[in-house]
Amino acid sequence: MFHTYRVMAPEVIADIIDGEAVIMNLKTGQYFSSDGVGSECWDALASGLSVELLVERLAASYAADRATIESAVAGFVQDLLSHELIAPSDAPPPDAVSPSARSRSSFQAPVLNVYSDMQDLLLLDPIHDVDAAGWPMPKGETAAWPAPKSETAV
Amino acid sequence: MALPNAGEEPGRLAISVVCIVRNGEAYLEAALRSVFASTYPILEVLVVDGGSTDRTAEIAAAMGARVLPQRSTGIADAYNEGIAAARGDCVAFISHDDLWDPTKLEKQVAFLTRNPEALLCFCHVRHVLEGTVTPLGFREELLDRSVPGLIMEALLARRETFDLVGPFDSAFPVGNDTDWFGRARDRGLELAVLSETLVIKRVHGKNATLNPEGYNRQLMDVVRASVARKRSQPAGDGR
């Protein structure tokens, strides 16, 4: 039995930048970060890899016993679930990704950092987009208004 | 410039009002009228015009505002230009499609006067839908109720706040206010919000194509910058 998950889009958006997963829950206004193994776990789960294959992959990459990895991943998944960042998915998992060939490094249990300090700010932000010059784009207008005096791209 | 209610009394906080706008002819006059109806004297109204192709500058000048053609581009730098030009002890902001309660400044100035250590304060705002269709991407739960206005248009800030927190970051074309408030909070500033509803914000599809995906991507950048700030602080701060 494989356990796969899906990201709770569109309320949850995430990105991996410089090896760190940054996740935002627009429903709660909380945001999250996780680096190292945590970022690896997020990336794998978000792309539909099952927990079982993720554990297998980590066991091949890190010098830790399988039980340690299994329990760390289970805890991380629980954190993601409790913050409504992922939900169980029925989709079949993609083919197993072969473990990376690097030598086994020490295992640091994945940690989900939770930030609530901008909750009020993020929840109050009306949503809008801007044109190429950085001003809200009038409806029906493409960004073809006269070029500003300074041509700095925004 | 002689504003009907301009005045600089000794010991009284002088207020500059900054309105950044691009093509705001539809609502600008009503917005500025609500500013000039303020029960608290206003030192000056600065309209930073981001290259409008409509009657924005004309309307602003006719209403008695000082029009500053924007030299830079984008919302963040429009704010920065307006703040740099402001001569008041405090700066307040209004969007071209907002309406102020006449007592907005009076109540906010009273708060800052009562709390000399406070650098800034906000008020509650009410979002009112123009027409019948909520623009795509707008948070419907914000409509027709009074919500804490942690937005530029509800802010009154002493000018030293801007030196302390720094300029609005043009790297965030739309999330620059969220970023600035986050930076202010990380510097230990309290974002006090008055309980009164003193700003009405019109919500309309006329002036903004709402694209949640593009906007959210920019919020991610703001959030990432916040994570980076937290990491450079002692553990436990700001969490």
C-alpha cells in the first residue's frame, strides 16, 4: 500500500529556492520553510512520490536506520497535514525515482518551520496583478501604455 | 499652495497626505474631496502621478494637490518619491478610489499624541463593491464588513518610521506594502490598528485585472524575504 499526497492548491503555493522549501497557506495566512531533508521531502511528496518510496530514497542517501527515517518522515507528513498543506491523494504514484548516487551523508530529521507573524497581513491582502511598469493593469489594456521616462524594468 | 484647512500650529503634528495614482480620473476627485473634508488640518496633499494618460494630473491640481510626475516606475518607488517629498511630521496615504471619514486624521493623530512612543497606526477599513460582480481573485470575505486595515491606505506614520524601516522595496511590485509592514514588525514596531472604520475602499473590476497566480508568486518572494530575516535574527524572534 502506497501513501501519496497532493498539495492543497490553490490555497497553498510553494517553491524551492536555493534548496529551501518555502510554503504559503493563503487560507490561514501562515507560511513555512524547510531546508535540507525537509525540502527534499516536500519536493518528493508534492510531486506525488509515495511516502514509502520517499523513505526508500532517503534510506539510500543517508546514513541512518530505516526506522529513524520512517518515523521522521511520518512526523513531517503529519506536520504538513495538520497545517493543511497537503491532503491524501488517490493518484497512483509516479515511477520510483532512483536514489541519488552520492555517498550516504548524515540524516537530519526534517523540520517544518512555522511562521504566523504575517498572518494578518497576508489575509488582508486583496489580490491583484500589475503591468510591466509595476502599476495595476487596467482591464482590457495590455501593457502598451506610453513608456515611462525611466525605462527601468520593474 | 493654500489649502482650505492648511495650518501649522506649534506643537501640532503637521500631516502630509500622499496619493499615488495612475489613470485614476474616475474616482480621484471624490477621494481628494474626502481628504480635504478632514476635521484635522492638512499641511499638503501630494499626488504622485505614475504617467497617467487621463485627466488625473489635471483633476489633482484643480483640487489643490501638488502633482509630482513620477520619475521612477512602479508602486514601491511611487511611495518612496511621495514620502521623500513630504514635509509633514507624519505621512498618511490614500488610494485614488478610497474615501476617508472626515475624522480619520483627527483620530489617528490623537492616538499618536496619546502614545508618543508609537510611530504609526492604522484604522479599520470597509471594502465596498462597486457594481455586482466581485473581481476575480478578490477575497470575498473582506467585503462589506469592517476589517483591520493593515494596508497603506489606512496608515498614518511619523516620518522617522520611514528612516527606521527603510524604503519600499521595488523588488516586490505589488507585495511591497506587506514586505514593509513585515520589516517594521521585525524591527519591533507595533502595528496598532484603531477600532474605528475610517476608510472605505471601493472594489471594482475597472482598474485592475486580477490575476491571483501572478500576485501570489510575488507574495512568495515577500514571504521568502521574511524567512531570510527571521533566520538572521536570534532564534524565537518574530515567530
